[in-house]
Amino acid sequence: MTFTLKWMEWTLPTAIFCGTIFLTVIAMTIWQTVSPSMERRGFLPIPTTPGDRLFIGILSSCYLFLAWVGFTQWNLWVLPAIILCWILVVMRWG
Amino acid sequence: MEKWPDNKAWLLVLPVFVIVAFSAIIPLLTVINYSVQDIFGPGQSVFVGVDWFREMLQDYRLREALWRQFLFSGLVLIIEIPLGVLIALAMPKRGWKASAALVTLALPLLIPWNTIGTIWIIFTRPDIGLLGAVINNLLGIPFDHTASPLDAWITVMLMEVWHWTPLVALLAYSGLRAIPEAYYQAARIDGASAWSTFLYVQLPKMRGVLTIAFLLRFMDSFLIYAEPFVLTGGGPGNSTTFLSLYLVKIALLQFDLGPGAAFSLIYFIIVLLFSFIFYQALQRVGKGETV
Amino acid sequence: MKVRKRSIALGIYYFLLLLPIYWMLNMSLRTNASILATFSLFPTDFTLENYIKIFTDASWYMGYVNAIIYVGMNTVISLTVALPAAYAFSRYQFVGDKQMFFWLLTNRMAPAAVFALPFFQLYSSVGLLDTHIAVALAHCLFNVPLSVWILEGFMSGVPREIDETAFIDGYSLPRFFITIFIPLIKAGVGVTAFFCFMFSWVELLLARTLTVTNAKPISAIMTRTISATGLDYGLLAAAGILTILPGALVIWFVRNYMAKGFALGRV
């Protein structure tokens, strides 16, 4: 039995993308283990923990990405900056 | 009741995490990889960026399949939830009759999905099927699910309602059984009619199980594949091509790995949003139920 | 008067419920030629030929054996890993518990079609393609989260004082879990096993994608026959009837748990 990962067809951009998410989740887990945060209310309609806010930020960014790609011809390189800002906003005030 | 805070509980969850991650995360990573490449064969691929996403988002067939899917899931909920509740209300409450009613009711749930399709092919064909023959010959209405899109829709809906209403009924029945007899007695003393007993006693008590029934029915009807695949094959034309059928057509039949993967991710993101909303709803119901 | 109307309506529903199944049974007891020649509400020229064919042809009956093997494996695996996890979710608070639970549920709700393609490659790369364990593991994707969900509901119904008393009496967690706790939630385990069996037994897409010949389940063999031999309705109906039987047997065994189990658990 030879287990290879060749069939997964990794590329540099997807590796960076998945790696970033993976590291963020790890970092969040460590942060919450060391100093657990309480639920609180921000501008989102439900009380959230930082973990919830991260998820909401990422999921809404996915929709932003789909809308950007599907309905506009705008430059794709601006998007990561917008998404990063959006996630930070959700994390801080959400 | 506060739960015991203890991070060692992770050790108990670990086996589940490993086994589900193996089947969920590795395939998901693979799909992400495929979605940005044009793949000709093992090790032969070209990076194409977001082209597949753009192509799939602007594909009118995908949009049609999506709207068809929402229509289908909406109809399923509108028909099955009230019907299931009615059946649960009418079912015998105890004794051998209750057992027999439950066992018979659960029967369609344990039939493999493609057998369901087969049953309905045999049942609705105009030449050999009972339903098809009755509608065509006795009522004189031409009915053929292989030719008319409307007939195909009616057949698929009938099959779906026949197949899954029992699940709603079972859940509603268990919710009804959980209501203490004292509530009914109180209602009887107050001289409440059957309707107001239902409205003020039974329905509120069933909120929890009905939420679950709602979620399960929405999600599963949103993912429907095998039954329409066997019954209509997505046709006539594309009239019963739901999201999963279209996805399988692209990814597994035409073997367009890149577009298929992009489609998968779009599909997954839609499902993820609904799962999240429903999960929040479910949590709220869980907290609201103090009894 | 009112009660009568109710039972009549219920009777009509059950009649409609059983009618399509009866029709398939009717078809399965006739030859294909007879089905196509005459329309009949009852089996004319009654024959068991279709069933005999299935029970004597290995490519047919092995389909049932294969399906039962992987469904059994899946039920055992799902219960084994889900029991401790459900206990953790119902009793403890830990980092990421809510997120973890949600992530599990999303897998229950993810479309199988999304995973079918990478699954094929994943299981070929580890050399498990066309084995029973591959299908069993693949079905864990939705059955493990479901089991955790159902079991968690049952376990939360057991007061925590029972655990505390047992721990004070010097029970270790594993010993308490196996000798006291599992017997307490027997009905829940039964209902969970029922659901695992059900969802693994009825699933087609993944089972078909992951098997070639050795582990091919009956449901996949049936679809192949539809496309290949120009539809032998009698044979198809007989095969269909036989796929209903194991499910009917399972319902019969859990019938007493069903009303009780559904009511206790949040399912």
C-alpha cells in the first residue's frame, strides 16, 4: 500500500489558502484554551463567541467571493484585502 | 445545570474527529485544489484561477437547477409537515394497534432510495402501472412522466411525499406521546374544543420535534439524488434536474473535474449557510424548552 | 362520530401507503411477458421464477450479502466512536465544543454528490476501493454525526447526579460508562443503531461510486440492470421486494423502542 498525495493535485495558492485557515483555527483553539472568552452581543443578531465570529466572517467572505467572481469583472487582487478587513471588523465588533 | 468544564473531554471526541475528518476534510481539500485547475489526467493540470467559479456561476443551467431545488424543497415542506402532523394526531395511542401503525408507517423509510424510484416507475407507468393506468384509462387524462414535465413533477412530488411524510409523522407522534395526560385533562375541564387543544396544548409541545422534522426534511430534500435519478433521470429535458443530479452529471458522468469541483464548493457554501441558520434555530428551541 | 371519521381517514392513508408496495409485489410474482401483455390487479399465472433467479445467481444474491456486511460494519463503527463523544458533548464543556458539534452536523447535511468524486480517489490511493470497509467508512461521514446527535439527546436526559454518585463510589469513567451508563440509555442505543442501519442501507450514490464488483451492493446492481437488459420488470420488482425485507425485519425488532425511544430522545 503506497499512500501518495499526488492525486490531490496541490497548487501553491490553494496550499496557502488552506494553510492559512488551518493555522487560524489552531491559533484560535490555543487562544481559547489559554484564556476562554465569554459570549457577547455585537452588531450581529445573535450572541457570539470569537469562534462563532470567525466562522461567520469566513462564511460571509465566501459569499462575497462568489458575488465578486460571478457578477462583476472587478480586479480579483483587491478582494483579499476587503475580506481581511471584513473578518477583522466582525471579530472586533460582531 | 452547568456542564463540567474540562478540556480532557477532547480525548473522548477524538475518535469521532479522526474518522469524520478522514472522510470530510481530505475530500474537501481535494475539491478546493481541483476547483482552480484544468485537469487532463493524473499529474497533468493547468492552473486556471477562478475561471471555473465564474463559468459555473454564470451557467444558466445551474441557476435553473438551483431555483428548481428551492421550489422542490419548499413544496416538500408545505405538504409534508401538516400532513405528517395530521397523521400523528389520528394514529392510535396505545396497544397493539399503535405498534402495528408505527411499524407500517416506518416501512417506506427503510426502502433503499433507488428501490423507491423503481417502485414508482412500476406504479406510474401508463401501460403496466396501477396509478398510470387509472389516470389514463379510467379518468381519461393523458399522464406520462417520461414525456410531460408537469407529470414528471407530480410523480416526483408524490413519490417524495409518500417516502418521507412518515418521518415527519413519527417525529410528531413521539412529540405528542411526550405530553403528560394531565394537560389533556386540564383542557377537558376547561371545555376546550379539539381545535383549541391542538392549538394551545399540542402544537407548542411539539415545537421541538417539529423544528427537527423541518430541518431534516429541508436538508434531505435539498440533497435529493437517487429517487429522481432512477425515476426520471432528471428529465424530460432538464425539468427534474435538481442540484445533485446536475452536479453528478458534470463531475462523474462528463468527468469535468474542475467545473465539478467549483460547483461542489458553491453547493457546499449554500448548504453551510442553511445549516448555520438552522443550527441557531435549533439551539434557541433547545433553550426555550424548559420542560 | 368524530373518532370514526379520523380512523377512516387514517385507513385511507395506510391504504395509499401500502398500494405502491403491493403493486411491486404483484409484479414480482409474474413473468415479464405476462406483465407487458395483460394488466391485472392480481398475479395471473403466478410464478416464483424471478425470486429463484436472484437466489441462484451469485451476481445477484452477493449484492445483498455485500450490503449487509458494510451496513453492519458501519453501524458498529458509528456506535463505538459516537458513544464516548456523545457523552463528552452531554456532560463536559470544552474548548470548541459548540463549533465541533456544528461541524459534525454540517457533514450530515453535506451533499454526498460533493464528496463522491474525491472519495473515489481517496480510497483508491489507500488501496481500499471496492472493499466493504471503504463503504462503511464513507457512510460514517453522515452516520457518525447523526449518532452523536441522537445519543447526546438521550444522554442529556439522564440526570448527572447518577454520574457523580458513581464517581464518589470509586467507579472509573470507562467502568461506569460500560456497566451503568450504557444500560441506562439502552433504548437510545437501539434507536441510534436503527437510524445508522437505515441511512447506510438506503444510500446509493457513495456505495455505487466506491465499489466495482467485490463489494457492490444490491441497489447498485439493480440500477445496472435497468440500463443494460432493457428492463425485466418482474426481476426488477423481485429484487426491489427483497431490498425491503431487511428493513422490515429491523423495524420489527425495534418496534417497542420506537415510540418510547423517539419520545425520550430529541432525535
